[in-house]
Amino acid sequence: MSTDVTDRSGPGIRGDGAVGADNATDRRVRRLLFGCAVITVLTTLAIFFVLIDNAASYFFGAKLTEMLLGASVERTVTFTEFFSGTRWAPDHATPGHGVLPIVFGTLAITVGAAFVSIPIGTATAIYLSEYSSKSVRSKLKPTLEILAGIPTIVYGYFAIAFINPVIVAPIAETLFGINMGRYSLLSGMLVVGIMTIPMVSSISEDAMSAVPDDLRNGAYALGATKFDVSTRIVLPASISGVFASYILAVSRAIGETMAVTLAAGMQPQITANPFAEIMTMTAYMVKMARGTTAVGTVEYQSLFAVGLLLFVMTLSMNLLNDWFKRRFQEEYR
Amino acid sequence: MSSETDHDLFADVDLGWEHRKNRIFLGLIFAASMFGVLMLALLLFDVATDFYVGLTEYNINLVDFFTRDGSRREELSGFRGAIVASITLMVLVTFLAFFVGVGSAIYLEEYAPDNRITRLIEANLANLAGVPSIVYGLLGLAAFVNGIGMGPILLAGAIALGLLVMPIIIVSAQEALRAVPDGVRNGSLATGATQWQTIRNVVLPAAMPGIMTGTILALARAIGETAPLIMVGAIFINRMPRGPFDRFSAMPTQIYNWANEPSQHFIHLAATGIVVLLSFLFVMNLIAIYIRHRYETEI
Amino acid sequence: MSTEEQSLITTEVQTENTTRADRPDETVLEARSLDVYYGQDQALTDVSIEIPEHKVTAMIGPSGCGKSTFLRSINRMNDQIDACRVDGELSFHGKNVYDEDVDPVALRRKIGQVFQKPNPFPKSIYENVAYGLRVQGTVDDVDLDDAVEQALRGAALWDEVEGKLDSSGLDLSGGQQQRLCIARAIATDPEVILMDEPTSALDPVAASKIEDLIDELVEEYTVVIVTHNMQQAARISDRTAVFLTGGELVEFDDTASIFEDPADDRVEDYITGKFG
């Protein structure tokens, strides 16, 4: 563009001058943005570190960091006691350090909730993907999204103000003659089940909708009914996505806090009675945090031991999900 | 076999049972689909009636409710402090999470080479989204409240919530950036713009409505989060926070407090608080939907 | 499916097609003034045709001429499309398939279909073939193995897949997949097999295997094939129907007459490549 003979560096495409400054800005921005992205990795590392560091003081009487600085190590709680004891009361005058009762609480809620959310969520997904008309679908989907967007504290309120007194307690009284308290395992199962229905239904429906119509047509042309196509073609073909939704719902139920705390209560015990009050791991954490728990007390430390266990449980669910997705990729292209 | 008449043409195919099976199945899955809808209706109905009964039978005065702070005494309890705390939290969360979140998304979508570090960041992002919210509370408690000695202040809660919603903001911003057609980028690069100039002048403006929508929905998630706030100690505080370094109790923690009280008056205060919280969520979703529709055609 | 029909597969395969052309025409499918609409668009206009039993009837014509639509009207696969509307009559053995009392599911058990793109289910080879039988619940487990083998032999695939029936149908080559789909269609022993451009996604060698197979299939079944390939229609069909744009059936006659001495000028233009 310039015929200036004094510019002997070529036609000006070497990228110095103004362009050079622009490129320097570009590189600086890139480094800055990379820094932003790394924060998410640091968050994960910080979670790991904080949980392990503080949980160590529960088991060994000193944080990892304090040990490195030369603090003495003493076994306060043995792993055997933690993982096999059946009495959980770290804050009691005669403390019990067996985590099983609250692990039971968490698993019982999770399994019970899965019995609600998995069949209902899967059925909803099949209805949405295979049976429903466009107009029904366009109303049903947003409605389920609302269900997913309601804060867990509101579900907790729903449990304590409605499910427990209006649904579960009358059943307990009329059918079994049990006089129930404000909290019950069953209402915890129900409320967590209800809140995880949208996770199962929406992720499963995505997977089912991704099954190519070629396959459906192939089956219909053989004289299959919608029922056959749904259960023998679509469901098997989308099974990995459907399964992923189950794992996510289970993972969500394990970590669920407010709804179970308000629904199922704070009484750590292993029981087969669905009308009894129980305590989940998360409810224990809420209980400890509510109290005036001081740093360095065994109660404070136990918070992180339980938190670490909870984190490991949900993390393994997520990893299982990853593995499952890779292992059982949908075969159709 | 070619001379079959009308009526016995399909006589050898008995489909009665199969069609019945299909109809029974449809009935079952339709009932299951309606279960979720029914539960939503019950939940909203329950909150609405409790709210109404609170106003009529427990004489909860809405003016008092919005102008008083929490109190040990039920008849003096209001929601003002909690509302102010929640709004302050949202402002802080926006500052903390929006820029870093969108920055990460830009890096991942526009700059990141396809290498192990990028894949690690992406995988980690998916994993963070699956971490229970209460664990973010533990992080806030150990690292900020006690670790660097912040104490149970509003800023600590905002950091916990900010870290919690960051993955959500990043993923939605990534989707918004991905929706910008490559032609737009190439057009800008071909005029001699650097990558950053292209992003700042062309890509970001095009993706901004999507990013805003995603951020508002992430904030809607944050405003209802209870567990992380309880973990950093946002509970049993009744007065209004006087800034980010003050102790606080936000809307959801105040509702939890009330819902846990045995007194029916407190239960109905909780219902009233839930109506306010759901109204906030409703408005935030409306704004998100408005932005989405307003700009949908322009991309 | 009657038992004598089942036995037909095994016994009659050997009878060569010497008599095929001389066989008297028994009409199995008949369309009368058939109109098909997709929403506002008319895909078929006033189509009337009689399709003879145990013959290969080819449908040719330029893309968008409605030949695939016609095929999908026969087994009511068009029902899957919400906006689709059908007027006129389409009879199968004299019974209008669009009558109120006709069950499309039952109809499709009599009329099988093979699609343009091979669409095996993501299941094993065995399960692919057994699918229709299981759905229809007509065969018990002991006979299932037998039926699967017969169908795979009938589709000229048995020799290639014997011993790996448990591997996925998706691991086969394109041509094998298409023959698997044919095996799937004939396993339930329909009367008619509809084929919608069954070789267009295949390489020439695989395509010629399918053509040979069609030649054998017509001994047992009535075959209606849509093809965009005029040479293929000329090679394998007894009758040829030419559709032209607008969903109009322009000419229907013996394949030889269509290709050697078409009555309609537009057909001649199309055959000789002047348009389409």
C-alpha cells in the first residue's frame, strides 16, 4: 500500500510498531485468561487440601500442615472405630466415633429417593421422547424445569410443613399405629426423590431423543408397537445416557443437605423403621455448623472427616459416570 | 393366500393384547409424568396457603415483614436484614464469579490449545459441578472464615457461593461463545485484528446475551443456596449486615431458621419468606427469558 | 403367519425364475386416486396402480417425485409424520389399508420394509434378526434359532456371519448391514417387501449382491423397490412405474416396454436423460 522507498524492511508485514503492541496485548490477555481458567483447578485442589488437612486432625490430633511443622501425632480416633463403630456422637461427654449411623442415613435416603426418581424420571423421559404430542411436551418440559429450579430449602419446608404432617404421619398412625415426630426417614426419601425426578427425566430424555429415527422406523416397519419401540429399541440404545442420569441423581441425593435436614431430622441411628428420625452426613454437618463449634475441638474436626467422606462418595459417583460414559458410548453414529 | 377377503385379511395377527399392553404402558408413564407436575402444584399450593394463613391467622404484617429484621420473638420478626444480605451477596458473587468465569470461558473456547492441561481443566470443570454445595461451605469455613481469619462474614459467604456458581457460569458462557458462528471470527481476523481485538469487538458482543442469561440463572441458583452459608456461619444473626465485612443471615438461612422452630407462627414466617425468595427467583428467570428472547434473532 | 408359509422359504428357493414372467398377475396392492399431502405440499397426485404378486415392481423418477412417499403410504409409515394426510384408496388384497379398522401395526407385519440407509439396531446380529419375531411373539425360543438361520440364509448372509451371531450388527460392512436388514424384514415372513433405494448407500459390489438377492426373494415375496438408478430398475424389475415431478404417476408398464418403447414423451425424455 505504500511506495515509500525508505521503508526497507519489506511491505510492512513483520509485525512491529502498532501491530507489535497489539500482539503484546493479545499475549498478556491470553495469560490473564489462562489464569482465570486455572482458578477452577485451584478450587478443586483447595477442596482436597482443606478436607484432608482438617480431617487429619480428627484422626491424628494434628493437621497435616501442623505435622510438617513438627506437631506430635497421636491417634485420637482410629479408622477401625470410625468405619465400624455404630454410635455417632463426637460431641458427647462419652464420645462415639462410629460414622456408620450417619452413612446409613445418607445411603437410606439415597436408595429410597432412587426408588422414586428413577422409575418416575425414566417413565417421564419415555413419555416425553416417544409418546407426547408437541404441545404437551412444550408445556411439560418447562414445568419440570421449574421443579428443578426450586431451592432445596423450599423442598425442606415442603417436607416439614406438608409431606411429613399431612402425608407420612397419617399413614404411620392409621396403618401402623405409630405416633410419629416432626421428622421421618420416609419423608426424606420422598422429598429427595421428588427433587431429583427432573435430573433423571431431562438427561434421559436428551439421550432418548438422540437415538436416530432410522432405528425407530426400522422397528415400526416390522410391525412393532410404540411400547416395543420404546422398551426394546430406544431404551437399550440410549442406556448409557439414561444410566448417567441415574448416577447424577444418586450423587445429588448423597450430597443433598437442606431438604433432608428438615425432612429426616438429626437423630443418628441405624433403623429399618421408615417413620423414625435419622441423621444423614450432611445433616450432621449442618448441626455442627449451627452450634457454636470452636476451631480445634473434636466437633469441628469431625465436620471435615465427614465432609471428606462425603466428597469421596460423590467424587467416586462422578468418576463412575465418566467411566461409564467412555465404556458404553452409544454405538450408533 | 392372494384371494383373502376383507374381514379375515389380518385374522392371523392378534394384536389385541399388544395394543392393550401399549395403552397400559402409556397410562403408566403418563401418570408418572403427571406425578412431578402434581408435586410441583402441591408444593406451590402448600406455600401459598401457609402464606395466606400467616397473613390472616397469625397477623403477619407485610409492611413490618419488609421493614423489620429477624428477632427471637416471632411477632417482631421481619425479613429486611435477610433480603439486604442476599442482595449484597448477589452483587459480590457477580463481581467475584462473572469476570473470572467469563474469562475462563473465553480462554477455553477461543485460546486454549487441545492439550492435556486444557483437557484437565475441562474434566475438572465437569467434576466441580458435581461437588455437593455443602463442601463449598466447608472450603469457605476452613480457608476463609478460619484459615485467613475473616470470621463468619458476608464476604466469606460470597466467596463460597462464587466458587460454587463459577463452573455454571463458565459452562453457559462457553455455550454462548460456541454459538457465535466462525464466519464472524474469520471476518474480523481477515481485517488484521488480533485475536483479542476480535474477541472484544466481535465475539463477546455477539455472545453477551447468552452469557448474561447464563449468569442470571447461575445467580438464581446461588440466591437459594443454604448449606454453604450455614457452613460459613450465616445463622442466628438477626440484624441487617452493615457491609461485606459484617456478620449476616441471608434469605434461605433465615427461612431455615424459622422452619426449624416448633412454633407455628415461625413456620408461617418461613412460608412468607419463601414467597419472597420465590418471587426473587421468578423475576430473575423472567429477566433471563426476556434477554434470551430479545436478542435471540440477532445472532 | 401360517405354517405352510414358513415352509415355503425352505422348499421353494430352488425353483428358478423361469416361470416368473409367465405367471399370471394377481394384484396384491392397488392404489386408486391416491393423494398424499405433507402439510400444504402435495407429494402424490391421483396415483392409481396395481402391483402384481411375486413380481418386482420398480418405482423410478427424479428426486422429490414422490416415489418414496408412495412406498411409505403402502405400509402406513407416513403415520409417523404428524402433518401427513392421505386421500383416496390403497388396498392390500382388496382391503383399503386406510380404513378405520385397519391396524397399521398389523399391516406392517404383512408388509416389510428395507430402508435406504442400512439401519441395524445396536444389538447383536442374532437379536437384529430375532427382533421382529420377538416383537410379534409368534415363535418360541427353540424355533427362534432356526428362524434366524433361515432368514439369514434367505438374505444370503448366513455364510458370512455364521459363528459370530453374537457380535454387533454395527460391526458388519455396509452391504452386510443391508442384507442383515433384509434378513430382519423376511424373518417375520411378510407378503410384501418394500425397498427404498436399498443399494444407494452401498458400493457396486455390495449393490449387485443385493440385486441378486432381490431376484431370489421375489420367489417368496412381492417386492416393491424404489430406485434412482434406471439401469437397476431395468435389470431387476418386471414392472416399472415412472413418477415425475408433482407426485404424478406418468406411466406404468412392463419394464421392457418402459425402457424400449415408452408411451409417454416425458418418460422417454426422462429415460434418455433429457431431464431429471
